[in-house]
Amino acid sequence: MESTETLAARDLRALREAAAESAGAGHFRYVSEVAGHARAHKDGALRSELQGVECVWHRHRITRKYEEIYRDGKGNRRRRTRTEKVSEFSSSTAFFVEDATGKTVIRPGSREVTGAEKILDRFDPHTGGRRGVRVGPLRLGGGGGTVGFRREEWVVRPGSRFYVHGEASDEGGGLSVGAPAEGGLFVMSVKSERELLKGENNKVLGFGVGTGVAALAGAVLLVVGALH
């Protein structure tokens, strides 16, 4: 991320046009970053599945909490609480990132957006017997031992600031940025590049400090052992 230049929409289009002139359309691939504000694509804004919030991207996860009876190593019956993921979805509809020079199409695929706004986090006790329960547009079976369902949902609203690090390509005709075709870093975030890098650097610093403390503790123990 630190070594990749953030390009304006106009500059990215210019690179693609130059590549098309020399090699023909459909061959342009370029690791790049774009930043601006999220805008709905030509078909309009989306609606999140659980809360119905207007957005350009949304994701949800539903987790079932349940109790089960099992036998321990001595054959005694025990009860334990477990969870299972029963539904998870991320929207793959393309949208725009707009800056002062124009718009760039973003193709999210099935990836998550870092820092997306969490609009729902609720646990609903299950009281519907075995008939299950309706959660948004979904009908979920209750099943024996169901305690309840936890619902979580994230969105990116139109107008949110947005940063993307990925691969620009004109495969298929139009210019867009998405996941690299042959693997590589693909980041979508409502946080700025600076905020993302600061967070990662803090993680690295924390790991380094922890490793140093562990090494120092090990050296002290070796010295103590030698003295004894």
C-alpha cells in the first residue's frame, strides 16, 4: 500500500487509454489505489437485507445459539451452549468511487469492507418452537435446543468516504478496480489509507514489543537458572 500511488479517476482512465492504443483493449491491468466517495452504480442504491437501509454495499451474518446434551468421558449427561452460523452474505453489486476528476467502477466480489458501519447487532431469544423464525426476508428453522439468533449487519452508505487498493482492469470492456486476477492485495475501506497503515504499523509495533519482552524474560530465566 505504501509503494502504490493513489490515482485520480482521470489519470487511471488515461493509463488505460494509452495501454489500449499500444496493445489493444482488454489487456490493461495495473495495481492501483483510488479514493473518494462511494456512489451508487447506474441501477441505483441497494437496500440492506435485514434493516432495509439504503447503501452501495451491505453484509449480514446470522448466528444461531443453541443448547445440546452430550456425555462426558465418564458417561454423565451434560449440557453445553454452542453457536453455528446459519446465514452470511456480502453484496457483490458494482458501485462507484468518485473524486474531483470523475468516477471509477469498483467490483467488490465477495470481499468485506474494512470499517463498514455496523447498523445492527441484536440477539433475539427464540420462542417459536420447531417452526422456526423469520429474520428479515429469511425463514430460519428453530430446531431442538435453540436459544435464539444473533443478527449483525454492516453497510456502506452513499457518500461515505472510500478507499480501494486493488487491480484496475478493462477486461470485459469497461475500466474497473477489483481483486487482482492472479492474487494479491485487495482492500476496500471507509478508513483512509493513512488510518489503515497506522493501524497495521501499531500491530507490528505491538508484536515487536511483545517479542522483545518475551526474549528479555527468557534471557532473565536463563541467567537465574545458571545461578542456581
